[in-house]
Amino acid sequence: MQWSLLSSRVLASCCKFTPFMLASLFVLPAQALPAAQSNNTARAKAVTDWCTPLVARLPKVSLNDCRASLLKPTGINSFNGFPILSRELPADARHPHAIKALLIGGIHGDEQTASAIVFKWMESMQKGPVEFNWKIAPIVNPDGLLAKQPRRVNARGVDLNRNFPTPEWQKEAPAYWARVTRKDPRRYPGKAPVSEPESRWIYETIEKYKPDVIISVHAPFGVLDFDGPNDPPSRFGRLVYNRVGVYPGSLGNYSGVHKDIPVVTIELPNATQMPPEAEIQRIWVDMQKWIRQNITPPVRTANRR
Ligand SMILES: [Zn+2]
């Protein structure tokens, strides 16, 4: 389904929009747009207001919150042509050799709080002080989030968190899916590693941005998980460390185990209901404290001293 058609349905079901108002959200009418994946860039140009459909799905995120986040299209679009949004927020002048942190929300589209809480932390960052160099992408699976019913997988039915190029992916990921998950459609790893535009964007961002640590937010298991060479966090807010598991093709396995870039997986306790405001802030404060104490300042800064 084309994103523009789908988003119209989302909007029509949630908000008081007239057909004219809906049409005015898009530069081009849906029927004028090609359906092939290769043209999803052209289709994405039709999206002029991405915040409106997003906030209809994100608990406790207002239109103003979304616009104030200053997210921008990365130039890479989801399969359905919705822009993957991100922004960088550099550390302030008191932290000239700051750690680079990549913060990702919503790799599973039906975990709405995992995207929404990133907007709340961005508000905190914008109030400052900013201790780390942040690269932030709160909604890396927009098609899953904006589906008629939010769903874990992307528009092509791929679990993006099983689509990263861990060694032996071709041998292990499809076999694990068949044998252990019994071909659970919610956990389909895809036909090849980084076969999806969304997982490829994350993969290429890791290659180019070279984060020192990755924070990936999920729900609803209510725990912390960790992959990487460092000591794991013991507690962020009420969330305590408890291994969820290592899977062929997962981001934690790919980045934390095989690339030695630590990945903290935050599993919020509920996929649709946000934690209380105080808990959102406690997780944020504890996360920064753990990064400060456990992530070694990168060599690139040591050389400059
Ligand atoms: Zn998840």
C-alpha cells in the first residue's frame, strides 16, 4: 500500500480532516505516483507534513513536540516512501571530546512508546546541557508504525531487527526463523541481510557516523539488555538488566557482539502506554550516567590532546 493512501486512512480515522485538507497535505495526489519501490523517493517528496500522521500514533507526543524536535528527512525512505527522519544534536562547548551516541527508536513498528519516549528525551536534550554528541532517529520503521494496525515488521513483512549482517546470516537467520520461531511472520528475517531500506539506513549510519555506543528502544519486556565489550548497565529507572537473548541478524548481535560497538537495548514495560514523566526522566538520567562511566572516550580525541 502506498504511504500516502495509508496515511490518509490513518488521518481520516483519527482526526477531523476534510478531504480537501487531507489532499493539501501532499503535493501530489497518490494516483499520480508510481508504485514501484525504485520510485519511493519520488513518492516521499509528496510528504509535506510527516508529523501529523506520526503523532496520531505516538502516545503523549503533540504536533508541537514533533515539530520542535527539528527532525529532518535523511534522504532515505521506507519501502512505502515515508522519509526516515533524524537529526544530530552535538555536545555543548564544555564537552569538546564528547562520546558519539546513536539513539534509535521504533525498529519494531508496534512498540509506539519506543518512538515516543525518544521525543521526550530530545526535549530534555534541547533544554541542555548536552553532554554527548547525539544522532537520533526516533522512528526507524515508519511503515510498521503507520500500518492500519501498527505492526512489528516493515511494509515487506521483514523484522528489521533480524536483518543485520551478522556472520553466517544466510545460514543462521532463515534456519533460526524456520526452526525456533516456526516461521513466525512477525520474526521473518528477510531474504538477505540489509535487504530493507530501513535496516540499510541504520547499517550505513553505523558505518559513516561511527557511534561509540548505540541505544535502541523497544517494548514491552520492561528490562535492559546489552551486547558489547563493556560492563552492562544494571539499572535505568525501574528497568533492570536481564538478558533477552542474542538472535541471528539482530542489531545487538551485529553491532555489539561482532563490531564491538556496545548496544544498550531498552525494553519499556508497555508498548502503547508511556511510563510516568518522572520515570521517563529517571531512565534518561541513568542512561547518561552509564554512558559517562562506561564508554571510553574515543581514541580520535586522545590524539588531538
Ligand atoms: Zn522490539
